[in-house]
Amino acid sequence: MQTGIVGELLVTIRLFQYGIQAAPPLIDTGNDLIAIKGEIFRAIQVKATAREYLSFNSLPDLYHILALVKLEAKEEDFLLDESKVFLLSKDQVNKSCYAFGEMEQHKINQELVDRLFS
């Protein structure tokens, strides 16, 4: 549970760095974050791990963006500055296991955020 919460908070911070407001919904809708840029709203599902790959069983029916978080850790502490966030649009999600070494094109950056929120 702690990994998931830290992942959601890191995605929120990283999106804010690129001009996106994000927050968890007040009621559990199956999505982890609701993000806003101007008049554009996106539902975001967040999956986080400290492993070199991430696998998951299922995703909610309604979401726009899948955020995958590779948390770097030293002993019991997360190293947030070294952790990475990757974003995929729903139509790019085609499997339930992702190796972070193959995700560089999905690493968060301004161009990717602009494309996902246009």
C-alpha cells in the first residue's frame, strides 16, 4: 500500500512540474488521480513498484492515462529524485507486464504531457 501511495504522490508532483493539476477523487471511482489542464480532464491509473518490471492484474474500464512508476529505494527509503514516471495513453496499453528498461519513449517530459492533454 505504501508503494502505491508514494507512486500516486510522485505522479502528482511530476505532472505539476509540467503544468497539470492532479488530485485523487473524493470517492473511489477506480481511478487513482483526476488531472486537469485548462478545460481538459484525464482519469489516471497509477501502478508503482521498486522492481525492474511491473505487472498488474487489471485496470478499470474508464481511464485515459496509465502512469507506471519505477521507485528507486535504498533500504526502507524511497529515493524520489531518482525514481521515474512513465505515461501511456489508454490505446497504448496492450499488455499487463512492462519492463522499465524498454520504456524510455514513455518517460514523462513536456512534449509527452502536452500530447496526452491536447
